[in-house]
Amino acid sequence: MKLTIRVFLTMLTYISVVSIFAVPAQELGSDVAARDTSSIGNLMLREVVVGLDHPWAVAPLPGGALLITERPGRLWYLSAGPERELRRVSGVPDLYARGQGGLLDIIISDRFSRDNTVYFSYSAGKRGGAVTAVARARLDVQPGGVGLRDVESIFELNRVVSGGRHFGSRLALGPEGYLYITVGERGQPEQAQDPTNHQGSVVRVAPDGSIPPENPQKINDPRGGTLEPAPGLFSWGHRNAQGMARHPETGEIWLHEHGPRGGDEINIVSIGANYGWPLVTHGVAYSGREITDTASRPGYEDPLLHWTPSIAPSGLAFVTSPRFSKWNGDILVGALAGRHLRRVDLDAQETVIGEETLFSGFARFRDVRQGPGGEIYILTDESPDGGLYRLERR
């Protein structure tokens, strides 16, 4: 028997945006939604929550509970155990829910069991436009409600941009305890080659938002001399990275980013490195116009892997699960335009030796996360019937 929770929201007020949203019915279930055959046998996607409105990220918590973001600005807490309950989380700050903006990524502290700290990214409205922003808060779960407490802004893009494109924004914690943030170039490609602003970059900050002393202090200017980078800038020349994760053994930060028409990339992020966009790319403009005549150039980092034509990658997770042991060390990537789950087979030297396409055509896959018990969760980006699913073998 499924438990249905209906929540009707009459009005949400955002900075610069006032809209009326009818929230779809949230349904907790256990039906098998899709089946496929893989290199390790038969697989299925089992429903966990359906009826979501553009879900963007899922954060598994110790003990089996989950946090789920919806881009229009809602955060949900799904309790663990047989008597699961889906509860709306209060305390989400005002945000700019327009275009690709809204409530985006969410992750938990490495010490969550002690400090209950979560980090989340969103687009914040400003006069003249919006910025990618990140906050931290304490998750407070009580019988009477679930809320974010002590919400504190720890990062904002240093340039206000109009429009609703390319906010990023994935989060990951490095082995040194610093927070990595992807920031899209906001649809302004040339800005990704200006390290004095955050557009098209990876930013690294301490958990309180302060700048680590090891971050780049000066960036070589291709025109000569040096430049002082934007606060917290770690790497630059990115387009719009929507997947990022820490390698479970090396601690390296891996990400993938959207190309234009072709040229989606997987990169290993290095301090002070320039990843080339838009001077170096395997892609072309959506119109078919050539962007650049080279896909590789000295002084710019080459991708570990590129997808041409594009799959529009979103969400990235390393597999370290006893439930999928033959895949351990590989990565799983969601595909939006490709509408599938992609497995990238890596050898011990981090070389790509193969790929596998799973559940082709099922949905736009937005996020992939592994839980503390080895469970693999998938989010599909639809409205009003986006869903959270658990990947299982059968």
C-alpha cells in the first residue's frame, strides 16, 4: 500500500520573483519503474519517491534518511525505516527560481553524525540578476518538524549576471576538509577565461567560507604579467559543471561539465589549472558554427574523456558498493539529453577502458549518489513527475 502526501502551496516568494506553484502529489512507493540488462546482470530502478518537481540533488544521511532538493525551492526530508515519512524542511532562504536557477545541490558534512551540518547551493536574486550562492546550516530533525537552523551564507559569485543559464552548481568536500563549488559561466563564454571573476570556475573555500591559504594567489595572464584571482578561485576555463565527486582512494576532485553541441567533458581538477573553455573544446555552437579550431592547446588541460555528441551529463558518483562490487572504482553519470545512466569503466591507473549505457530512454537523469550502506540512488529531472529511485540487482 502506498502512502500519499499531498501538499498544496499557494504562494512562494522569491527575490525578484513572485509566482504561484501547484505542488504535485508526493508518493512514496516501491514499484519497479524500469528494468535493464547490464554487464553484471539484470538491473531495475525501484521507486522511492515520485511526483517531484524538477528534483536536483539527493543527499543520503547516516542511518538511511535522505534529503531531496527541488529546483523551485523545496527541500524534503525522507525518514528511514519501514514507516517512512516525507516531510518538508523549513528554513530554506529566499532564492531566484528562474530558468536553470533555484535550489540546487546539497551535501552533508564529513562529521554530520556529530555536527548535523549540511551545505547547499542555490541561485540568489540580486538587483539586475542573480548569482550562484552556497550556504551552510544545521539540520534539525524533531517530531514536530524538520528545519534548517543557523543558516549562514559562505559563498556568492562576485559578479551579478542577468538571465537564468548555467549556474553550475555541484558541491564536494575534499580530503583536506575544504568545500569545492562549481560555478557555471552563466552563458557568457568569454568570462570563463577571466580568473578575476568566478564565472566558469571551481571555487575552494573552508567550511566557514574563508579562503584557504593554499589557494592560488596569482594567475599567469596569457597577455603577460599576473592577475589576482577571484576570492577562492581554484581552477577556471570551465563551462557548466553539474557533476562532481571526490575519488574514494586518491582524494582527487573529479567533475564533468556540459559542452555546447558536443564536447561534454570529464576532468580531474588541479589547482590553478585552465580547462580551456571557450578557447579549447571538442564541441560546436548550437547553431553548428565553429567555436574554435582546436580541441587541445599547450597551457590548457585536456579532458580525461569527452562525449561528442553531447549526453548533457548531470550527477556523478564513484562506486564503492558491496552490492555492485564488479563496478567498484567506476563512475556513474546521469544523462539529461541522453536520457540514460552512463557507467564509465576505469582501470587502476584511472584510464577509461569502456562505457555502458543503462536504462536508455527512461528519463532525464539528474543526480546519482551512493548511500552509506552502498545503496545507489538516482534522481530523474521531470515536472511534475520527477522521481527518486534506488538502483537494484535482480
